Amino acid sequence: MVEIKDRAAIDGMREAGRVVANALAAVEKAAAIGVTLRELDGVARDVLREAGADSPFLGYRPSFAPTPFPGVICASVNDAIVHGVPSDYRLRDGDLVGIDCGATLDGWTGDAATTFTVGTPRPGDLELVAATRNALEAGIAAAVAGGRLGDISHAIGSAAKAGGYGMPADFGGHGIGRTMHEDPHVPNRGRPNRGFPLRPGLTLAIEPMFIAGGRDGYHAGSDGWTLYTDDGSRAAHIEHTIAVTEDGPRVLTLP
């Protein structure tokens, strides 16, 4: 069931989203050659704790997962697309790092992700990140009252096609509010003027995931969580939580 939020609920989600933005900023600032993914998870934990927020990631266990998720961030490096488990891996020069984080504060949830390079960028990485960010911005711009969910999907899918990037077909964004994952599902490909109506009060997490090699294939790693590109090419994942309003889309996961 899709829940339409009132102004007070959206304002509550904005505060949770602010915590997420601060955590992502702190993690990116701390990310340096030699730092472990587990240490970055600790940075995010500190931000959530100081804000009095809980993590919707920690202990989360959907039907496909062999174990509850052990971190408050997903940390996906290089050919990992999403859902990377924080580990003792030490960042290296040229790594491409995707960080996904969520926070629940006073009963409302925010979810966002960013991708950045560590040290010297590898060829094509900055273009990949920029293209993914542009696709997210196109998807957000399409989230207007009176439109359809397919307008968002079409905007993201068109950006991927124009840039020659692949996307994991089974993954996309989602509704969000009292919990991290709510209806409706937000595919990263679709037809315009199709799907669920975009009404004021609809809150969504929009999250394009681009694969540099141009193919869509992916597989799960041995941890049962991390999704890797089949062709070994690098991937980027960028996400915001937004609200559809009468005045246009409102991004809830900004600092």
C-alpha cells in the first residue's frame, strides 16, 4: 500500500534525511588511502549516534539475504554495484567507492547514496559518476505532481542509454517513509505516462546505478549481499530521498 504523507511527515523525513546527508559527507571526508571500509562504517555510526538516529540498514534481512546486514552503510568498491558489506578492505589509490546510508529519526526514515573516487581517478570514473548524478537529477526533475512513475523511470533509463551505460535490471528505487522500503517500486527503466500517479505527499528514494561497461549483468558475491558487475567494469550508485509536492520535487536528503 502506498502511503501519502502530510507536511508534518515530510518535515520529519527531512530531518532524518539531514542526518543521512551529514553521515555521507563525513564518510567521504574520512575516505583516504589505507582507511578500511569498516572504519568508514564507524564514522557513519558516530554521526547517527550523535543525532539520536537509528540505522534501518543494521540488522536488515530481506528474503534473499543469508544473514542480517552488519553495518550502517553499504560500501561498494570498483566493480561492486550496491549492497557492499563494510569489511577490513583498505582503500587504495584510484578506488571508486559507493556509499549508501539510511537513518531513522523520530519514526521517519531517509536514504541516500553517493559515489566518489579515492586518490587519483581512473579513466572514465569521473564521467561515470557525473552521468549517474545527471540521471538522478533527471529522475528528480520528472517527479512532479500530475505525472506518472514511469516518467521518472524513463528519465533515468534514457540517460543510461544516451551514455552507453548498463544498469542492473532488477534493482531501482522505492517508496520510503516510516520504513526504508515501502511501495511503490521505482524502476530505473520505463515508459513515460505509465505507472503509479505522482501525487503531492508521495515520498520516494530514487537511485540510478550505472555500469561502465554498458552491460546489465550482475551477480551476488560470496557474502550473499554485495552485487558485482558480470563484466568486471566499474559501477556508480547515487540516490536521494524526495517528496512530490505541489511546488515540485523536494529533496529531503540534503545537508
